[in-house]
Amino acid sequence: MTDAPDQTDEGPRPATSLKRALLLGAAIITIVAGLTVHWSVAAAWANPVTNALYTVLVALLLAFAAPRRPLWQIALGAFGFSAAIECFQATGVPAALADQWPPSALVLGTTFIPTDFISYALGAAAFLFLSLAMSLVIRWVRDDILERRARADRAARRRSDSGPA
């Protein structure tokens, strides 16, 4: 990532706007996946997967809010937030809130389970891995486009230099 500002005189930088749009799309897909697993899968792996997806969602939202932050900081922040929510569950407050308003359980959970920290770490790692992989793919595509453009410019210059005499 560069230290360039997020804004130009004309508004948000195009790359940052595109990144935010992609992050928002990924967040929506993550929400749908998490809710689908939560409500339709009764297997033992469903809870750890939804916990990991929760951390991925937090990471995507953090990246949306701070698109120029290094990915490792986003992943660490998402893990920290998820772990803090897990620790908050030990107070019993989230369970009491869920009794009053059941949808709060989707955000705060209800029961402290120490092994959930593993799921949060895996979710943060998955976010980091997939983000780095996507960054590489984007860089390769961008470099290929720039190389093709440079070749086309060189060819156009050669044609104009060797024009009719």
C-alpha cells in the first residue's frame, strides 16, 4: 500500500472507490454465506464456520472504513474485535440482550466458548490470505494492462516515425 491520500481535489481516488465497492460486495456475500450456514446447517462444523465468517465480515468492514491500512492490521483488528465480543459473552450481558431482542445474538453471540478463538484466528487468516491473493492477481492484471499499453504506444510511435516520406 502507498502513503497516498484517499482523496484528490476531485473527490475519492478511483482505486479506493473500486476497492470499497469490492469490499462491500464481499461483505454482502459473507453475510449471506454466514446466515445460510447459521440457519440451514446442523452439522458440527457450522458454528466454527459461522464464527470464522463473522471475523471475515468484521475484517471486510474494517477494510472498508480504512482502505489504505495494511492488511495485517485489518486482520489483527478483526481478530481482536471478535475476541473482545467473545470475552463480553462471559459477562452474560449478550445472552440477556438476546432474551430481549433475539437478533442481537447474531452480532454479540450468547455463550462464551473458549474454542471460538480458534475460529476467529482462522477467519482473520482467511481474510489475510484471500486479500493478499487478490492483491497479487490485481497487480498482475494491472501490470499486464500497462505492459500492453506501453507496447501499443511503442508500436504507434514506430508507425508514425516510419510514415510516408
